[in-house]
Amino acid sequence: STIFLDDSTVSQPNLKYTIKCVSLAIYYHIKNRDVDGRMVLDILDEKLHPLTKSEVPADYEKHDPEQKQIYRFVR
């Protein structure tokens, strides 16, 4: 069988559409998560495991990233 994403196939995927699909899947997982009332799992807590040297805002875990932000990060 063949999977079509617009005019591409699995053997020659269109990278832009593939990244958009992956970032959208990540976005929906974030929006529909259930973590016992908490917003962040400890393994993903940026205060415990920082990704950058800059200071993390106090309310960072209360705001979900937009799909566009996730796309830019994945890209």
C-alpha cells in the first residue's frame, strides 16, 4: 500500500509537509495531555532540566505553545 501526503509518497516524502504533520501531532498531544492535574511531567520540566542558559519565566508551564512555535522548533 502507499501513503500519500499531497503529491508525495513514503519513498519520497515532502519534508515540509512531514514536519508540519509531526508538529501538529505534538501540538495535539500537548493540548490533550492528562498528567494527574499537573501541566508538566518531571522529565519535561524545564526548571529541572533547562534547555537554555536563560532564565525560565515563573509561569512558563501554564501556557501551551502554539502549533507554529512547535513547527519552528522541529524545523
